[in-house]
Amino acid sequence: MDDAASVRAARLWYLLREASFLGLFAGVGIAFLDAGAGAAVIALAAAVLVVSQVWISLVHYRRVMARPWPAVAPLPDDDDDW
């Protein structure tokens, strides 16, 4: 992944996180007026937060695992006795 794509992804993730936190606080405020609508906004904001964090984790995992592995010699005594 190039630097421009990394910067775009970081900005998008930051925007999603901040928007979901604002949604949570807005949902609390809306809940004072209408409990059902407030609960729906809070649930939607929490879902966006969880999905975006899982997405961030998977993308970072794939980036780390796509890196070249170090060339390390195997251990001479590799008995894996538990």
C-alpha cells in the first residue's frame, strides 16, 4: 500500500470514529426527547464504531502479514514438548 492510500485510509477511519462518537452523544440527547429514536441512533452509532474498528484491524493485519518474513535459521533443537 502506498503512502497516499495509507493517509486516505487513516483520514477515513478517523472520520468514522469521530462521527460515531458524535452519533453516540447525539443519541443520548435525542433519547431525552424520544427514547426509541435515541436508542436507534445510539445503536447505529455503536454499530458503525464496531464495524469500523474491525475493518481497521483486518486491514492492518493484512498489511502486516503481507510484509516479507525475516530469514531466520531454524532452531537446532526444536522439540516442542508440552
